[in-house]
Amino acid sequence: MNTVETIIKPKSLTERDKILRFAQENFFVDGFYKISMDEIAKELGMSKSTLYKNFDSKLDLVTEAVRMLIKGTKQKIESTITEETNAVEKFVFIIKILTATITKFTDKWMSDLQHHAPHIWLEVDETRKKLMYENISKIIRQGQKEELIVKFPPEIIITIITGGMRAVVNPQFLIATSFSYNEAVHHAFRILLNGILTDKGKVILENLNLQQ
């Protein structure tokens, strides 16, 4: 499988794409609350009117930058589901996709979302919940057929996994604890996977490196 990457790549970028790329590369690291549209326009070497031609407001730009990231992540997860590989490997690759996405976010970005744009986080949270539920359900059913996942009711397994990840990977939990986003995702999936894998599945998991 290919190395995970979610930031927009600079190939024939449109004006709008250039702005979105700037937003992703800067907002996710430095936050968005303290930077003005004037400063963004200056950094991009364009007029503020050009900026507003593409985005109605800074929050509109933040929202679209997040949606762009979600779209790319969704495409990679859905592509993983169709790979000709076992369910454990699919789980591990999804962990890597989510980790690669989440580790782009700093505490400053998460704090700005929590305090200044909670509606954007809610959209991310709901989208992630739906995305995980739909795709993880397919992996669980595949894994049960392969005898790699224990035959508990799939609906209960899915609810536990999506609920657990939703609780761990959220601004309040991450800001309140000393865990990085990478550590939170890694440990949460390790715990959850070891609870649903058969002995055969655990052997496959141990031979895979979640940190790569």
C-alpha cells in the first residue's frame, strides 16, 4: 500500500487550492484565531478581495480546509477497504491513515477549534463517526469470515470501536491529558483490536508495525 499523505500536493493548483493549501499548512500547526484575512492575503501575495472572492470569511476558509482533509482521508480509507488483503492489515492501515491525519493537528489548532469554532469540530466528529462505522463494519465482517475476529455481534463491536475512538480523539481529552494524537490513536486501537481478535488475528497483528 502507498505511504499515507493528506496535504494537497502542488500540481497545477487553482487560486482556491493555493489558499486551501496555505490554510492546511498553517492553521493545523499555528491555529487560525490570531491570523487575520489581511495577513493571509499578504502571506499569499494576493489581494484581500481575491481572498474574499473565494471564501466568504476566515471561518469559511477553515471549514473548507477541514473538509478537504476529510475528503482525502475518506478516499484513502475507502480505497483500503477494496484492497486484496486480510482484515487485520486493513485495520492497521486505517490506523496509519487516521494517525497521519490527526498528527497534522497541534494543540493550538485543537484549542482554537474548541473555543472559537466548535461547530467545525462537531462536523469533523460526525463525519468521522459515519466514515468509521460504514468502513469498519465491512472489515469486521471480513475478519469474522477469515476467523481473525471473534464472532461477537458486529453491531456491538462497531459501536465500541467508534465510541471509544470518538472519546479518545477529541479536543477536550487530548488537551486535558499528556497523550499526543499519535499515541492516543495507537493505544486506543491496540486495546480495541486485542479485545476482538482471535489468536490467529493477534499473531498477524504482532507481525505488523503500527508505528511505521
